[in-house]
Amino acid sequence: MLLVGGCGSDEAKADAPSKATTACRGQWKDLGQQVRGNDQKTNPSALAERWNTVVVTIDYYASSAKASGCDAAIDREKSAISALTTFGAKLAPYDMELRLAEIRDAAEKYAARPTPSSSPTPSPKNKDKKKQKKPKAPPAPPTPAQVRAALTSCTTQAPVATQQQRPGWQQAQVIELTDAAAVTKAVKDLAFLSSESPAWRSCAASLALVKRALAAS
């Protein structure tokens, strides 16, 4: 029995990864923590399908990578992650679902305010009205009711805009990110589809009103 047990112990030691291999796999696990959750996002510019490929790749190497060539492989994956992050940032301005989500909390707080009461403009005391120049009053900020209406409208229109941009988002999921010309074309195509989308234009106008309100608050 002792002989058998000793043999099994030797086999376990032989199968155990080396320190270098363990360290390599640890680096892959650390890299995985940096991108965890990106494959679960639902807005189109998040490019969840592409991030899913990244996550699957990292998970594979976190459990099976060898010490040989480890640094080079991790550097390549980091470059791919950087390229995907940069590409997503270029697409973000055309992602109405994302843009709405970014300001929703602040906009909802503004929309919940009581409507301010309007006070009459005092009449000038100077009788010589021809010589008096009235200072230009700054435009009044949008009311809470206007912000509520804008939020409701954009909440409805943002997913419609995504559908109307669908060919652009589909292209963004498959282009080769190392091809600079393809990346530029994908962004331009999405910009064009956005300008042609009634829902995107409607949502853009709603968000502009909300931003004016927030800037004045």
C-alpha cells in the first residue's frame, strides 16, 4: 500500500504545473478580471459579442497556458483589448442607449423638481424708454416637465434608433480591428446611418434639451 501511495504522489508531482506556468496562468487570470462583465453589457457600442470572444480566450489560457511564450501572448491579448476599447469609444457617440443611460439619473432628479413659479418682469422706472436699453435676459432653462417629456421620448426612441442603425452595428461586430481603413469606414457608416435615422435624430434633440437643463442647474 505504501508503495502504491508513493507512486501516486510522484505522478501528482509530475502533473503539477511548474512555478513559471502557474505564474503565467495567474497573469491571465488578472487580465480576465480587467475585462470581466464587458461581455454582459447590452448597449450596442459595448460590442458584447466581441468581448465574449476575449473573455473566452482569457479563460482558456488562465487554465491551460504554458510558461513558454507567456509574456508575448499576454501582450498580444492586451493589444487586442486596447484596440477593442478604442473602437467602442469611437462608436459611443452614435449609441443612444448608452448616451441616455449616462445622464438618466441626473435627468430624473431634475425632472422630479417642482415647476418653478414665474415672476413678473419689473417695469423700468426711467420714463425715457427710448433711451433705455433692456439687457438681454438669458434663455430660461428647460422646465422639469420638459425634461420628463424628453426622457420619455428618448427612452422610447433609443432602441428604435439602434434597430435603424442595425447594419452599422452588425458591421462593427465583425471588422478586423487591425485594419485601420476598415475601422474608419465602420465609424463613418454608422455616422451616416445615425444621420438618416429619424429615431436617432429625435433622441439626439431630446438629449440636447436635457443637457441644457443640467448645465443650468
